[in-house]
Amino acid sequence: MHTMNPVTLQAHALQKRYGRLTAVDGLSFAVRPGVVTGFLGPNGAGKSTTLRMFLGLDRPTSGAATVGGLRLAETPHPMRVVGAMLDARGVHPRRAAADHLAAVARAGGVARSRVPEMLELVGLGGVGNRPAGDFSLGMKQRLGIATALIGDPAVVIFDEPLNGLDPEGIRWARSLMRDLAAEGRTVLFSSHLMGEMELTADHLVVIHHGRLLADQPLAAFIADHTTEHVRARTPDRPRLLEALARAGLRAAPDAARADGIDVEGAGTDRVGRVAAAAGIGLSELTAVRESLEDVFLTMTSTQKDAA
Amino acid sequence: MDLLASEWIKTRSIRTTWILAAGAVLVTVVVSLLGISGLMAGWQADLPADFDPTGVSFKGILVGQILVATLGAQAFTSEYATGQIVTSLTIAPRRAVLLVTKLAVTALVALATAVLTVACSLGASQAALAAAGLPTADPTDADTVRAVLCAIGYLVLTAVLGVALGALTRSSSGALAVVVTVALLVPALAPGLPGALGDLAGTYWPTTAGQASYTTTGTGLLTGPAGLAVMAVFTLWTTLAAHLTLRARDA
């Protein structure tokens, strides 16, 4: 394992308009080396447009998207700086996978021997001679990942890298991204699979309608946007509801269970003490943790209401 | 140099490249021979006074050029159609450099194709003329040599024009439509244009001027290198437009 020269991605008041539509609206954030950053937002939030501006494919209407302080076209060795997979379509379908990688390697002055190495790394060792058009979506994703990594770049950008991968492939891609970050690389990936993002990302950049909603560690993001929530079960529901209400807690009967109660805004310790003081027995007391998906959906739906 | 080698790997690893190149050779030879077989028919035995045995050998270029231009257009259109352009521009984000590299690789492939096309077409046509007892070209004649070189140059320019049109239209069918219009339709319609406009278009239209360069008789005012120069200037402007478009547009 080697360590990289750290390179930071930075969006400076980034804006992109298409006619009257504003796809990206004044985004400013930094993506730092050494951690996996998840790029989250509903469809049409401006994620892909932002990634394309980092790569110089789309030109910002105003502001800038820089890689190590420079636009990608200004960097002396672009392939050593950024490797990207925007979608699994970045490959000519009638060109053999090995030829595709050989062309990419040659452009970056990378040794030809990296081609079989990379095919092996992404699990395409036996099929390098087949045209990419014959590949399944999962295999195309793997070839795209090999394309991004062949230049040994300091920054890795993946747009929806988990699409089409089977469960084993998803686990592989997850550990690959974690390893790349552990080597000191800057890793930015977008995904709509929030369960996967929760397992993979250390840090989140969340956008909606082209605006920044959050730029913080994953754990902090979830903590900030969830309220404590406890589920209790008791044979004596009416009395416990009454005791909780007297203690000033927001408690409501669980519609799904005859003996269940939902308490918001308090932890298990508090609910347990109230029950004990009232002498009510509990058959269950559970802290309900909201998933990233819950948080995200709540957040984007309130945003929609606000807009 | 690395990017040039990379583009060469891309070009050679797609079968379409070789199909188009082989097609250009074949179609040019066949169409030239068909033209000569027309001359051999009895009712056309009276040759015109300015019969040009070199020029007739290259008649097939009229059709072959379409394939050569498509070969050039492929350099960009196949990348836009497949999404490969995203990969190409990520590894080579300086678009002018990518354009120049693609132009260079295409020009080299086109040069090889053109040499083969011109040699085969000339060889086959001269053999057919000789067999029919018709006058043949004098290979030592300076005009013949000049026509051969101009035919090769014309085909290479056509390929370069194709690259530029591919970058401008981003679509194979779009590029093909423009090529057919520029190389076939306008020259066919030009004689029908009124007065001075018809004369002007019939002489100075870039592909018409370029095609006159590989005859030994020429058509009117422009002969040889001058005709090729008109084609070259037109190609240069189109390439410049491709450069500006490539730089300004989102990929």
C-alpha cells in the first residue's frame, strides 16, 4: 500500500444554468482526502452535473469546480489526478475490454502491464478479449472502475458505482472504496442506495434542487436530523400512557400493536424510569434508530414543501 | 505522443475502421471500372478530344470519398454515440489536444487508405483501358504524377473534413448528410444555377475544385494544386469551426 499526494476537490459558488432551469445553484463544498464522501440527492438534484463540472465536461455558468486548486484541464497529468466513472456507458461497445484499457493506459503513459492487473483487480480477468458491449451492467461497472483506477489517481469520482452489481459485487465495491480512501485518496461517490451509502461513506455532501443541504460526517448528519424515538410494550398500556403524559413526554399508542407505545423526544433511560416509578412492568423497551434513508426522505420532502 | 498512441489503439481496435477503409478502396475501384466499361461500349467509341486516361481512373473517388469522410467522422461520432467521449475527455481534458490528435491519427489512416485506393484504382483502370485498346496514362508524365498525388491529398483532406464534421454534428447520420450534400449534391446541382453563380460554384466549390485537381485536363480556371488548395482552405475553416465548437459546448 502506498500513500498519495493529497488532492482536494472544491466547488466554489458553483452554478450551472440550462436556459431558465438552474441545475446547480451556488454550491460550495470541499471533498477531502482519506475519507469516503457520499454525494447524496434525489434524482435531478444536480449531482451528475456537479460531477461533470469537476471533470471539465460541462462548463460552469459561474463559479468553479477545481481539483487540487486547478481546473482539470490545467493539471499537468490529468490521469494521475482524477479517475472517474460517470456511467457504465463510457466505453465503446465494440471495443474489447483489454483494448479499451490499453488505450486509456497509453494516454496516461501508464505501463501496459497495468491492463491485465486492473482486469484481474475488478474481476474481469478471463474476459478481457470480449467486446464491452457483450458485458452485463455489473461487468460494465467493473470495467468503468478499472478505467478510473488504471492511472493510479489521487481523486476517484464514481457516479452510481453500485448500479447493476450483485450483492457480492456491492460488497467488493464498498471495500474497494474504503481501501482507496485508506490509501489517502479522495473518494467521492454518488448513490441512490442509501443503505449502501450508510455502510460506505464517512462523510456526506447532500444536495437538493442544486443547493447544498448538508456537508458533514455521516453520523453527525443522522444525529442532527433525527429525534430520539423509543418503542415500549407493556401489558398495562393505558396506565403507562397516562404516566408518560404526566411526565411531560409525547407518547402515543402504537397502531400496529395492542400493547405498544411510541415515545418521541426521550431515550430509553427516561421512559424506563417513568415506568419504574409508576410500578408498570415493561415487556419491551427499544430505541428506534432512523436510517439514512428515513432522514433523507424526510429532509427532501420538507424541502419540497418549503420550495 | 502518448495520446497519439492511445488514439491509434482506439482506431485500430474498432472493426468499423477497417471495414470503411477496405470499402473505400473497393468502391472506388469498382466505380472507376464501371466508368471505363461505359467508354468501351461501341456507341461511345468516339472518345472526346480531351480524353483524360488519368482522370477516368479516379472517377470512383466520387463515391469512395463518402466512405473516407465517414471514416473520419467516426473518430468523434462513435464516441458521442457510445459515451466513450466522457472517458476520452476525462483522460485528455484539453479538447484542442484531443482534436489535433484525432486529426493526426485519422489523417495517417486515411493516407494509407488513399495510397491503396489510388494505386488500385489507377492500376485496374489502366489495365482495363489497355485491354480495350484505349489510350492509357503515361506514368512518367509530370501531369500524371501530379494527378496521382492530388488524388491522395484529396482523400486525406476528405477524411480530415469528416473528423471536423463529426465533431460539429456529433452524429454519424448528421455528418453523413453534410458530406453527401457538400461532396455530391451541390456539385451535381451547381451547373443548373443561373449565370455567374453556376460558373462560380462549378469551379470554386471546394469538393469540385478538389476533384478537378486529380484530372490532367482540369476544369476551367483551376487546375491541379490550386484546386486542392481551395479544398484545403475549406477543410481548414471547417476544422477551426470544430475546434471552437468543441471548446465551447458541454460534452
